Amino acid sequence: MKAEASGTLTPPKLAVNDKPVALVLKKGFAQIKRTWHPGDTVTLELPMPVRRIVAHPAVKDDVDKFAVERGPLVYCAEGADNDGKVLAKVPGTDVRFDVEPEKFSEHGITTVKMLPQSTGDALTLIPYCLWANRGPNEMSVWFRAKPAPPEPWAVSFCHPSDSAEACFDGLLPKNSDDHSIPRMTWWNHKGTAEWVERYFDKPTKFSAAEVYWFDDSGHGGCRVPQSWKLLYKSGNDWKPVETAGNFGVAKDKFNKVAFAPVTTTALRLEVQLQTKFSGGILEWRMKEQ
């Protein structure tokens, strides 16, 4: 972690019975050697500057994001203080902080107003240790310095507890009912036509694709689809790939289809779900020509 703060950080202050004592640290602990008496009081005064914290660049999920600390406290934004929405907010890099004593429930706390200097979203922050005291709502600790790039995929629908990214995360399932890895499902859509799209930064040549279906027969409502097909983007149109092979719907394996090579910036997998059942994907792989 790296802190970004303005001004000089004042050191902590230690006092016994309101009289300052030297702050001597040993293995992270402050040591006070004296003869103690009943009623002695020890006071530790900590500096409480508000500062931005950024993660190590190797933490990919936190690139272009920052957190906020006030002294030793991590702060967060909750929907309860920010019109219900915080996950999509982008404060920007140029922000200032206003510290305001306020009441949180029956407890008096200090909130922080994070205000953009130019463009961006303003947010009210509370100590992270106090979140989730006002019912279910959105919460965020890491804030975007700039808008997130568009995702390289899209789906017709995805259950909120699942992830479209799971189709392309490279994690290989043990079987079609593997719950140990992420998945993408269309639950609770049943018997419907659904789709998944994958976009590419530049035109790429493909000649095969394979899909590992999610199927939790025996204890859930997802099954392999009734049928599926693969299309590629050509201009503004979606065109089916040309193949003499079958679009397989077998469980516990990758279902591969080879086709005449196409050069495209996007592929689209369309499925028809079985009547009265939903479905999903554990992994979708493409073969470049």
C-alpha cells in the first residue's frame, strides 16, 4: 500500500496523567517504565489526517482505484448516505476532503465528505467498521479515479450471484456440476433463448470453439441447453459460422465445434434453454487460426 497525504504528518503523542512522556517503541509497542499508582491514566493522541491509499500495481483489481483513511481508520461509502448508489461512482483523482462530526445511529462519529475539485462524484464516507448497520445497501472501499473500461463481454442475463467473466476465466471444471469455481447462469430464466458475446480489441481469426456447460441435475434447476449456435460479427450484422460439425450439449466435457475460419471482432453464442429449465456455462474457449 502507498499513502498519498498533503502536509507534514505530526507524530503520535503519549501522556501519563496529562503529562507528556517520550514515545519509545519496541517491536511496535510503546513502552512506559515507571512506578505505577492506582488511578494513573495513559493518553495516546494519534494524528488523524485524511489521505488517499493506493494498492500495489500488481493488484490488478485495484488499478486506477484508491481507498481513504483517516488516521488509522479505513473509511467506506454506503448507499444509505449516497442516494442508494456507490458502486458505479467515479470521484476522480482530484478530490478534497471535508471532515465533519456527525451522528451515526446513536453514536457520535466523524464522517468525511469526499468532494471532486472539478468533475466527478461527491461521496459521504463513514468508518468501515460501522458499515451494514442500516440494512442491506451498496458499500465500497475502493473508489475509481477514472471510469472503468467497458467489459469485453456481454450477456442476455446473468444471475446476480454469478459472473459473465466466469465464461472466460480459464478455470477448468472437474464436471458440469462443479461448484468450486465461478460460473455464469441464466437462472431463473427457463425455456428461453439466451446469449453470451465476447469482444476483441482487434480483428482476430478463429476456427473453433468449445463450451463446458453447467448442469446441476438432481438438486438444481440448470440443465445443458436444448440447442446452441455460434455467430460472428460482420460489419453491423451477426452471421452464423459455417460448420459440418455438431453443436454438442454433453455434460462433463468440452463440446467442440470446428468451423470455416472467420476474422472478426466479436463472437456470439446463442442457446435455446430446455423447457422448464435454465442453464449456464462454466467455460467457453475459442481457438485462433
